[in-house]
Amino acid sequence: MKWSDRIGRRVKVRDLHILLAVAQAGSMVRAADQLAISQPVISKTISDLEHALGARLLDRTSQGAEPTTYGRALIDCGIAVFDELRRGVQQIEFLSDPTVGEVRIGGAGPLVDELIPAAVARLADRYPRMEFRVTDSDTPTLCRLLRERKLDFVVGRSSMSFLDEDLAAEPLFDDPISIVAGKKVPGRTAEKIALRQLLQEPWIMQSPITWLGLCLSRVLVPLA
């Protein structure tokens, strides 16, 4: 059977929208309430999709519905389809009025408190009709959201362990890392103090899952 007969004419954007709603809601009943349509319509749509694709997309249980491996593959494609449609609409809006749009920004740690708000404030002054949505999380999570197309770009500390070939990074500035200790640290006899002398002292550190936490752990663990 040709692709156009099997899928092109049978899988519609509305069908993908319903499948995504069921997956997100966890049941056809809740999805029907959210979409304001009847449950039989949802059930028939899913059944028609499964028939067209020749694979079960959802596992139905008394607790609800859970995507199968095949369903998850189609859902991932559906997310990309709707994201591309959203981008297409945004592009049309931008072409008709460049001062309107939405930007989804991800940031980690102090960048969300200082750098990103300052940049957004300057852009908002120039483009008051634009909307800015900022997500605060750790770098691995932000990279995942970027891959899932839930963010347009991320401002954060770079680490090659989080960046693969599918993501492009551009350095904005070099931020030196400094360890600050009080003048009354035990054993201090000179202007400079050896890092090893601080190992048994109380520390204030970022979470080890952050970029800075990883850097510090790589330095301190071998010294312990």
C-alpha cells in the first residue's frame, strides 16, 4: 500500500491532536472533557489511527490509557509536527508584524536572576508587544527541553557532557571561578592559601548536578 493511501489520506492533524490529548490526560474520558468532544469520537479516532498504521498505539486499562512503543513514536512525531506548525504561524505573524511574537528562554542559576531579566527588559522596551517566557532549571533539563522544542534557546554555563551534535552553542563570555575564604581560616599564614587546607572547612556549594558543582567535585574529590 502506498504511503499516500495508508497515511497521507488517513492521518490528519486532528487525529494527532486527539492522540496527544489522550497521552497527556492519561485517559480518553479526561481527554474528551478537555477537548469538549464525546468519548466515542476519541475512541473511534484512535481505532482508525491504529487500523491505518497497523499497530496498537494505546494500552487501555481500567485506570486509563498508556502509549505503547508505537504510540510514543507517533506522539514524538506529532509533537514535532505541531511545533513546526506553531513556528510557521509565528513566522507568518512576524512577517506581517516584526514587533509581535513569543520567545521561550531557558536559564540556570544566577543567570535567571540577573543576566536574562536585564536582556529581556531591554528587548521589552524595544518590542513591548512581544511575550517572553523564562524557564529556570538545571542545564541537563534545559538541554532536554531544548531538544523537545519546548524552548527556543538556553542561556547557561556550557559543558561538553551536555552538548551533542544536535545542539549548537555560542560562548557569550568567560566567567572565572573563584573560591572565597575568610581571613581567619585555620592554618592561614600567607596571602594565598592552599586548596587542600580548606577541605575540612564548611563549604557553601551549588548542587553537584549543576555545571559549577561538577567542576568543583572534579577538583576536590582527588584532593580528599
